Amino acid sequence: MAEGIMPMSEPKLPERLPVLPLRDVVVFPMMIAPLFVGRPFSLRAVEESLKEHKLIFLATQRDKDIEEPKREDLYDIGTVAVILKAMKMTDGRVKILVQGLGRAKVKKLKLVDDHFEAEIEHIEEPEFVAENLEEEALIKLVKDQIERIVALGKQIPPDMVAILRSIEDPGRLADLIAGQIELTTEEAADLLATVDPVERLKKVSKKLEHEMRVLEIQELIRTKARESMEKEQREYFLRQQLRAIRRELGEEEEKSKEIEEYKEKIKKAKMPEEVEEAVLKELSRLEKMHPESAEAAVLRTYIEWMIELPWSKRSRDKLDIERAKKILDEDHYDLEKVKNRILEFLAVKALMKKRKKKSHSIKQPTICFVGPPGVGKTSLARSIARAMGRKFVRISLGGVRDEAEIRGHRRTYVGAMPGKIIQALRKAGTKNPVILLDEIDKMSSDFRGDPAAALLEVLDPEQNKEFVDNYINQPFDLSEVLFIATANTPYTIPEPLYDRLEVINIPGYTEDEKLNIAKKYIIPKQVKNHALTTKDIQFRDDAVIHIIRHYTKEAGVRNLDRKIAAVCRKVALWISEGKEKKYVITKKRVEEILGAPKFIPEMELGEDEVGVVTGLAWTAAGGDVLFVEAIVTPGTGKLILTGRLGDVMKESAQAALGFIRAHAENYGIDKDFSKIDIHVHVPAGAIPKDGPSAGITIATAMLSALTGRKVKKNVAMTGEITLGGKVLPVGGLKEKILAALRYGVKTVIIPAKNKAEVMEELPEDAKKQLKLLFVDRVEKVFDTALHKSKTKKRKETATAK
């Protein structure tokens, strides 16, 4: 090709030349290209060229579909070329070989003797002289790019590559490369119209860069495809070899044996028809998989879970009412209301069985034991399971904040597992266990979902027949499960969930009840746990009461259990040291072992005071005594409230003050409050306090401070006050009254409207030990709680100060 290149500087090229319109082709100077000529006017143009000087003007059409182009249909810049060779073909067309000589611009175009002839203006190629290092670097860059695309597989003849290496003129280099790379007609025409050689070479370099990137990506794709094919082929051959080795070792038979075992276990599991069909489908997938693949391990775990779930296994209910009552009495003292509820449930099941009806079709709500810590909620649920002859499983919900803990994870996740409900059923091994949902009030929600919402379906007897765990992805019947929930307080349980629960309150124990529980249950258990006998240790009643009063402060008996265990440990140590053979635990021994008393009832700490009233409060840990203090100081008529009081409690204080100001004359108080401040404080300032039940307590403290009358310390009270002086009912009465009993209170003032509730729920021994005063107006509260004599009058105090 190098030998056929003619010099660009031909002397005196003609100003008029026949025109050959081209479709989709742009011929550059220095480029040799074959062309096929078929249109009549194009054939005539070739004939005219061959007659004279063999020169012809090549102009590219803007639109290739136009058969007879006009001046505006051709690009302005074309190429003057020489016809090197012409050959007539059998179909009437002519094939010519042309070489571009130089650029020219069309000035006029006309049709002469059936062919186009153009008046042209020749464009001289400026002679290149390197002016700076940038132009030299550009030429070197373009040559490097050519080398790179050839290395990446671009088909350029070797001799052309050699020619390109030797050219130092940017214009000639750009024109030659343009003929070797893929350009659209528009891009080629734009390049031909670029007269500046350096600018033209920059455009060529940009196009080369793009083509190089495309070739690199193609090479990367080819490499990946080749590697993938090689990997698949290698794995195929390795698997074939492994299969042959396993066949020789007999392991192929083991896989078939495993599949058969799974099929047998699936049949024995007695799953519902649609569930069995789904599991067999997964087993079929497992059979086709490589046994060592990760997916096979996931499927194997899933199938094992499905097999081990108790789809049809039930424990036989023991419906002997007398036996159940005996077991409940053995395990727990008192709690008659709870025990009766369980016996009622068993009685209904026994009656249905007797009348040959499906006993497991009973739709009973979920029982929820609500009470302070240590009153025996969890152990009571365990006793219920034992009484019914059912398996018992405990699920701790305290701190659970992920919905997947209840519903399970989908198998697409790594390390996916079923939820706690399905796990409990697998652990129980039966379809009808007793499942304890412990601390149901301690759940919370975050971005992972709301577990309380997931429990709605579990606990609803109308919905849980087809509970779907995300992991097993098949419906499981939970209607035969007896769910029992526990909570310390019902107020943090979401309303829709609370609506599905049958709440049974288990209040705190009285001192007498604690003594009986200690004697019947705790002491025998701890004596046995510490390898002691009744010959080694004996607890006197006064010692146990001393522990209850001065070493524990609780509604339940958990701390009492710990203290008795501590006494037993010390006795076991003494016996091991050989000090004595038998120990009688008295009050003196208790203090010797447990140290100085930790709790001293507030009633024993002092005498009656002005402005200090004993109130009663309810907490999640049971009832408690709350002391309200009030003082009067010189000021501007402000009411100051401290002790981290909530909005409701602050409003109770405002209402109490409003009543006292309205009835100031009745109590000998100056009606002008503008010169004094009343400060109400509730100690234990770090603990938030709220609720309306301290209304009459605050009113009593204020009146005592304003009149100087002392408050009887052994009188405790609870109730809401109105501006008119009415005493309204409040909640948590049993816990509050038991707290008063623990503190040595003698008289408890209670709203009259709570009388029926209190008389029904309060233990008989508590009624005997306390004087219960039911009031409907605050005046009766003042008459009972305040001493008649006055130490100081508020009016005299204000005047003196």
C-alpha cells in the first residue's frame, strides 16, 4: 500500500472535476479505497475522469437514500482522488480503486452530459513544523494508542502499522488512521472538514481512546467468560471424578440412604397434606444438589426442622380435678382466685371429653398473671402445666425488640432460624404444651419491627390456627397450645395485645402470708438445697418475721428466699467446722448471720409531726408508703412543688390548695395568702412520681402546715380530691394497703367507692390488723388524720415573721 501512495503536491490540479457522490463512505487524503459505482450519472463521471486525467472529486451525501443528490445534499468538503484501477463487473457496475490526494471545497455543482461536475477550491495541507513539546507528545500518544488497540485485537494490516510508525506529520497521520478506525459518516465528514492538522489529530486521538476502552471491556468480558467456562468444565470433571470415587467407596449409596431416611421421617411426622407436599418438593431439590454445597446444608436444616415439629403429637390431658387442686395447693399458698380459674378450665375440658366433643376446640383467652416481682407468677404457670400433665416451655420476652424473634427469619438470610414460638414447640415435642410468655410487658419496638404486634396472631384463638413462621413458611396450628403470660404492670402492654389477655392480678403478700409461705415452701426447700435436715436447723416464727420486717422490703418473697438461703449457708459452714450439731434460728441468730437490720419501718423513726403525712403509692414492684411534706414560709402567695412530681400530681396539689383557700375560715386560717408561700415536697427526689391518688394526702399536709396541727403518723391515706372536697376512687388498693401493713400503719383512709373492691380482695388477717376508714369527703380525712390541738396558728406565724 505504501508503494501506491502518490505525493500530495501535484502541480496545478484542475479547478473543474467530475463528481462521484458517495453513500456512507468518506475517502481521506492518503487513503486507498475500493468503490462500487452503479448509478448512471456516477458511471458517466468515472468515464469522463478516465478519458482525461483520471482525477475525480469524491463528495459524500448527507442522506444515503437520495438517488439524485443536489448541491445541498452533499457535504461542503470532499476529496480529490485519482482512479488507480477500474474494472467492469457482470451486473453492469464498475469497481474502481481510488487514492485520495487532497481536500477540496465545492463551490458550484451542475449536471453536464448526464454526470455531475463541480467547480472546486483546493485546500492546501499546511506544512507541519513542531512548535512545542505538546504536539510531539500528541503524535507519540496517537502511535501508542494504535499499538494498544492492535494488541487488544484491532484488525489493522501490519504494513499499515509500520507506515503509521514512520509518519511524523500530524495531518497525514490523522488521515491514514481515520481510514483504519470505525467512524460514523458524520464523524468522518467532520474529520475531513478539519483543516488544522493538530486539531484533526486530537480528534483522532479522542476516537482512538474511546475505541481502546471498548476493546478493553470486550477483552475483560471474554476473559471472564473464558474463566467461567474453564471453571465450570473443571468443576464438572472434578464432580465426575468425585462421583466415581464415591461410587467406589459406597458413599453414593449413603446419599440415597439419607434421602430415603428423610422420606420415611416425613411420612412418620404426619404433616398436613399440603405441608408434606411442600417438604417433599424441597427434598427432591436436595436430592439433585451436590451434598457439599451451601444450599444443600440450608435445605437439610430446613427439612430436619419440619420433621421434628410436633405436627400431630399431643400429650394426654390429666383432667382429674382433685389431683390438679392438690398439686396447685402443694406448690402455692393461697391464690384461690387463680387456682379456681385453672380448675374451671380443666372442668370444661373434662365435661367436653365426657360428652365426646373435641376438647381442644375450646377457644379460651390467654391468661396473664399481673403482679409485682417474687409473688410466684412463673412458678404458678409451671404448676399449671404439671397439674394438666402437659409439657412446659418458658419464653423470656424481656428486652425482645425484633419481630423476627416471634415470626422467625426468612431462609434467604444467613443463619436464619424459626421464631421463639416454633422453637418452643420443637423443644416441647407436643402440639399442646403450656407456653409461658414471661415478662410480656418488657417488650419494645425499633426499626426491626414490633414483636407485640407479631404476638397478636399468636394469642388470638381465631387466628392462630394457621400461624405462619417466616422460616418454615407453612401454617402451624397453635390453637391447642395453652399460653400463659406474666407482667409486672399492665400499663406498658399495647392495647390490642392487652385486649387478647385475661388479666388475673396477683397482689403482694401480707406478713402472715409470707410467714406461712416461708414455713411451708421456702424453708423446706432451702434446708434440702443446702444438704441440711430438720435435725440440723430449726427456724422460729419470730426469727422469720424479723427477717420479713427488717431484712426485706418487697411485695413478693424472692428476697425472703435469698435471706433464708444465706442463713442456711452459714449454718452449713458452722456444721462443717464442727461447732454445734443443731442450730435454732432466733432473732439474735438472724442478726448474727445477716448483720444489722437493713430496713426499719418509718413508723418507728419518730413521733407525729406538723406537715408530714403518710401517703400510699402503687409501683410495678407492689405497693409502697409515700411521705408528703408541706411547710409555710413568708413569700408572695406561690405554691412550690418539688420531688419530681408529674403533671397529674401537680394538678392534685392545685386542687387541694383551692379547696383549703375556699374553706380557710372553717379552719381558722387567714384568707389572705399573698404574704406566704406553701412548699410541698415528696422525698426520694430522684424517683419520678405521678398520679391523682395523692390528692387527699397533699391536702392534709397543707392544712397541717397552715394550722400547725400535727399529723398522726400511724394513719395512711390514698384518694383523689376535687375542688369541692369530694374523695374519688383510685386503683391498686390491695397493694397499697399491704404496704401500709408492712410499715406498721394502724389506720388506712380509703375512698368510699373502693369499699366493695377492698373488702373482696383484701386478706382476712389484713382486715383484722388494720382499721379501714372509707370516706367520701375530705373533711372526714382531716378529722381522722389531724390532732385537735394546734401548736401554732398560721395567722400568728405570719404576723411574727
